[in-house]
Amino acid sequence: MKLSKQGCSQLELSKMKRLGLIGLLLVVLVSWCSAQNVLVNEEDAISRMLDRHIQSNKSNTFVQGWRVQIFSTSDRGKVENAKKDFLQNNPGIPVDWTHSKPYYRLRAGAFSSKLEAMRLLNRLKRDYPSAFPAKDANISLREIVGL
């Protein structure tokens, strides 16, 4: 099959358009990559302030998060028994109690978001109908990460 002169020129024109488009794309990509180098000049006072902030964050091992409160009472013996029962029925779910006069609170899990706590709450609702998600400002990073 023979192509006419006009057919060849259209085919060559199509190839040239593709090559031109690829070349343009490469130029844009190279210029974008080189534009990612940013030099920041900051004052010494700002550098020191940022360093103090970083050190403060490194020394703080507690974060605010969520737990599921499953039981509350003013009787320490009851909360300890409830903890034993919970651990027996729910192995693998961390649980502990806290005391804030006059109540002992039994809380399970350690989550960074309320949504994660709600997942556990839905699992526990059958056995603990009065359970609810509770904010907790003293959650260790190790508890959330699971180290």
C-alpha cells in the first residue's frame, strides 16, 4: 500500500507534534524539579525559638486522645474486678483505671481520633451498654503507636 505525499506529511506532522509535546513536558518537568530548592534565611532568635519548641515536643511523651470509658464507680474493689472481667473477655484490648476523687474510671483503648474510639465502642456496646467515648489528655505515645 502506497501513501500519498499528503499522507506522509500528515504522518510526519503527527510524529513531530508528539515529539514536541514530549519535549515541552520534559522542559516543564526539569524546571519544576529545579524550583524545589528553597533557601530560607531566618533570624537567630527565630532559630532558637524553633529549637526550644522542638525540644519541648520531644520531651512531652503524652498526647490528647480518646479512650472508651466502660465503667465508673466510687468503689476501688469493683473497678479492679471489672478490669479483670474485661481482660478475660477482651484479650488484646488495653484497659486501665484512673482515680479522680471520688470516682474510679475504667477505660479501654488509646486512640488519636474519636472515630477510632467509636469503632471499639461499637464492639463493646453489647456487653457495656453505658460505655461512651472519653477524651484523655494523658495518653502515652507508645500506647497509641503500640510500641
